[in-house]
Amino acid sequence: MREMSYQEAEGKALKVLVDGIGEALVLEGEGGFYALYYFFGLYGLKAPHPEETPDWVEGPKPSPEGFRHPYDQARWLEENGYHLFINESK
């Protein structure tokens, strides 16, 4: 799942969570359901490039429900020590 392009994942998505940070595409895979997060909004883009691979993959879970929206997932990642971007102006 980690190497799946946005274009490929979009065609297989059972559910799409969208907000200003990006998209989470929920797919069924080996062992359950996965959310592939594409955080293109952090880079000032309005959509991911078709060949872009996910920034984060969550799963497997037993159900396609319960995955966070991209903004909430980005906040969770930062709160848990994962840095999504660096403000080089500081």
C-alpha cells in the first residue's frame, strides 16, 4: 500500500475523506482496511500528482470506519513526534 500511486488508489477507494490538508483514501487490503493519506495541501497544492505515493498509511483495521480526516491525522502525527514539514523561515 505504501508504494501505491494516488491515481491507482483513487480508483480502488471505498471511501474518501477530504479537507484543506489533503485526502485520505480508504481501501481494502491484506488483513483489513487501510487509509492512504496524501497531504498535498501542506505543499500549497490543490490536488496530488497522479503518481504521488502516500505520505502516511494507517491500518489494517477491521472496518473502513474510524479513520481520521487528513487534518486530524496531520495533527496526531505532529503531536506524536512526526514532523510533516519544516518552516525554514525561522
